[in-house]
Amino acid sequence: MANTYSQLYVQIVFAVKGRQNLISTKWKDEIYKYITGIITNQKQKLIVINGMPDHIHILVGIKPDISISDLVQDIKTNSSKFINEQKWINGKFEWQTGFGAFSYSHSQLTNVIKYIENQEEHHKTKTFKEEYIAFLKLFNIDFKNEYVFDEV
């Protein structure tokens, strides 16, 4: 798209199905590298990626030529396939349905990057569900508590 200029930063957050603690510290760097490749292949810019055993945070600079939903679907589908091919867990690995996407201005990036890099510290005092609901409230996103973490 000639003469198209944008500056779009989005933090994407999604969980392991059932919020199970399946992302092992032994292989999380490999899955993060794999997800980095997916994002790069889609010609988007990964800024930072980190998470916990039950969920992941990805901060991307996104171009207007791809929908966030398409990017997340690509990430989730291909990373699940990769994890299952590696046989890192017993049974089938799946990501939970849905995701959160939160936009930021350039001036907020340093704080968002620090937040994502320090996931382990944040989760010493707050569960993923508490963190996620806090994001929804902070961004004034309407939600029904009973549907935030659908267990199906």
C-alpha cells in the first residue's frame, strides 16, 4: 500500500486451554522463537514476547494490511501444531478460544515492554484471571464475567 503510514501497537494476550500450566520453562524460549517467526513471516514487527505457564503476552507493531484476528489465528494454529509435533506434553496442546488485544501509543511502549518482561514478578501477587479482568476494566471493555474464561 503505497503512501500508507501507520503506527499501531497492540498487546495480544491469550491462554492455554483450561488455563493449564503447560508452557514449561524448558521449552518456552523455543515456542517464543517459533511465534516470532510466525509474526515475522506475516511481515509484522514483534516487540516483546513473554508469559507464564498458562498464558502469553505478545506486543506487536502491526501494519494495517492484516487483521489482528488473522494474525492471532495464525499464531495459535501454527504454534499449537509445533508444540504437538515436539511432543513436549502428554496429550494434545491447545490454546483457549479467544484473545485480548489492547492498543497503545508509542509513548507507552517502554512501560508495556517492562510489564511483559516482568510477568513472573506480576504473577507473584495476581492470577492470570485477575490480570486479564484488570486489563478489560482499564480499557473500558464491556464483558460478562461468566464468559471471560469459558471452560469449554
